Amino acid sequence: MTRVLLVDPDAASRQQLRETLEQGGFAVLNCADRGHAAPTVIVASTAAVQGDALIAKAAPTPVVVVAEQPSIADAVAYTKQGAADYLPRPLAVGTLVRAVAAAAEQAHEEPQPRGPIIGEHPVMAALWERIIDAAQNDAPVLLHGEPGTGKELAARVIHAAGPRRNAPFIPAHCAAVPTTELAVELFGTGDGATTRRGLLAAAAGGALFVDEVGDLPLDAQDRLLRHMHAAEGRGHEPDVRIYAATRRDLDRLADTGLALPALVERLNGQSLPMPPLRERGEDVALIAGVFLKRTESKLGKQGLVFAPEAMDALRGHPWPGNVRELENAVERAAALCEGNEIAAEVLAIDAAPSVPTAATEQGTSGRLEDFFVRFVLANQDHCTETELASQLGISRKSLWERRQRLNIPRRRTQKRGSRRTQRHG
């Protein structure tokens, strides 16, 4: 077990770091525990490191520095002092977990492969074994399962626990790109007067995550297959590990001519089935509790709990959208809850959900969607997509999906497109 000594004079910051580290599967020590158990890694805020020569004193124990007010100059200075990593706030769970896992490896201890994936149901044990095995080799990985089961998250955990952990992990979401542009998005182009670097080249030395690989047109599938063969033969292709994800049955797609059998066979060599949430028993309650704590921090609320009826609804709901749907439901309920107890009606789910009625759509979820639309329209002209997603407490992928569902155009994209049309017209 990796033991992390936490050094931060600010109590609120220290508690947030503790929760993040514990979610990542690490044993967290306070300064008072120093004499009882030797730490494997030290996580310290810049307030604790400055003037204390902590990095030099801690050697050979690696120190991960967390910066409240990050700067390039400080990052260079701490790196020269010997810091294992320098992490700017705000911190994503996966960022800190990966940094500590890498520092643990530096300290000659096996890194923790689970990372931010949460689950204790026996069905997850088989997944952990596959994740550990996949982290020990460099072969392509296929992650298959229903939407929202955490396929990209699992791929990131494998990457973070493997030898390429310090190299790029580049996601390519095929469903978010028009089919006619997918090949250029992935492989780039050198034709004509312009040259565009594709995501495959951007991932050189690291990994490319191809989400919904079954949506790729056949010519792009063929190029992906040729890349994998060339990479294995140390050809001229970029050195990139391929992670592919799909919600579809690739064998069936191959039978109907929509997928290349050779590509499907190559990807099936290392396949990880992602279990749906409805098959994971009490993991629903465990994950909901973690999401609730995270949402409390985002909203500045404290002491939120699920009412017994709400917890029963969580356990009884079939979760067709899986973990992603659960996260959205918890965030919505926490935002709309007026007291400390989240009632079942605020959670807006039940054990046997019916088809939503117009009244339901105009109720709780409608209010949240109204807020989302107003916020995006009011801020998108002066915020990037990353900034918008961060302020809303969701991923960029979730932001894109909600834009599509609620028909909110990306004004900046439209402006860029019009300029491009004028330039080539």
C-alpha cells in the first residue's frame, strides 16, 4: 500500500487533498503519524514547502508539490530542487492520483492501478485484474460496454499505471466529429496547400484513445489497422499505443460489413468488458456518496445526505446511462436541494422509471436545463469550452453532449468556420 504523508497548513485544503488521495486508494498520513509509518510519497502545498527545504530534507522520499498560485518560474524552481511533480490547482482527482502513483514508482513501490475508478463489487475484481495486466504490456486495448460505464477513465488508469505514464494521452471522440472529417482528425493531411497534424501524431510516444471505434468509416479503420501493424514492426508510423472503445458489438459489425474483421480480431486480443452499473450492487450507493462529496465542494455546501427513500431509489433505479447518469443525477439533486437532506423527489428518479411526461420535463430537470442554457449562452463568448465545462462542474465531453441535446450552437466554432469558408472560397 502506498502511504502518502500530507503536509498543508490550511485545514480545508488538507481535507480536500485527503479525500482525493483516499478516493485514489492511498493510505493518507498526517504529520503526527510520521513516527509510526514511513511515507512512500509526500504531498505538500507550496505554503509548506517554501522556506522549509522540505524537498531536500525528505530525500529520497519523493515530494509532489501542489501550488495554490502556480507559475512557470515556480514549477522550474521546484523541479530543480528535486520535486517529483508540480501540480497547479484546481486539481482533478485523476491528476493527483497519477502523480502520486508515478512518484511511488520512483520510490520503487508498485503504483496503485485503480486510480479514480470506484467500486468494491466482485464483478470489479475481474476488471482490476485486466487493468493490471494491460498496464504491464503495450498491446492495443479494446474497452467495450454501455455508454457511461467509464471506458475512457479505465483507459486513462491503464495509461497512468504503465510505462508511458509521462507521455501524452490523447482522446479522439469519433461521435463528436462528422464522419467525413474523421480520417483527417485522426491522421492529419499533407495534401494541397495546407498541412494538418492529426491526433495520432500528437500522441507520439504516448497513447491515442479512439472512442466509438465502430463509428469509424472503413477507410479510417484500415489506416488505424495499418498503423498498428507498422508500429509493431517499428515502421515509420508514430510510436503510439492504441486504446479503442465501443458501445457496439464489433463482431456483429464485422459480419455486416461495417467493421474490418482484421481490425476487430486485432483489438479483441486484449479486451476489457466494462460492467453496467445495475450489475454492481452496492457500488451504486458507494459511488453516489463520492459524487455527493465532490459536488458539495463545487457548490460550497456542507453536510448533504441522501434521505432513506432517496437511497432506495438510487439502489432500485436501472441506470441506463450508468455512472455518468448517476453523476448527473447527484449533481442535479445537490444543486436543487434546499436543506441538508436530499429527498427522493429532488433526486427525480425511481426504482421503475416511466417515460418522462411533459410535466416532469418542465419540473426539476427542466429547471436545471434552463439554468444550463442560460449559463452557456451568457458565458460562451468569453470562455473556452474547457473553462465552461470547469465552471459547470462537468467534462468537456458532457458539455458537448448537452449542447447537442439542447441544441445550443457553439458560436466560436461557427465564426471560425465562416472565416475558413471565406479564405478558401
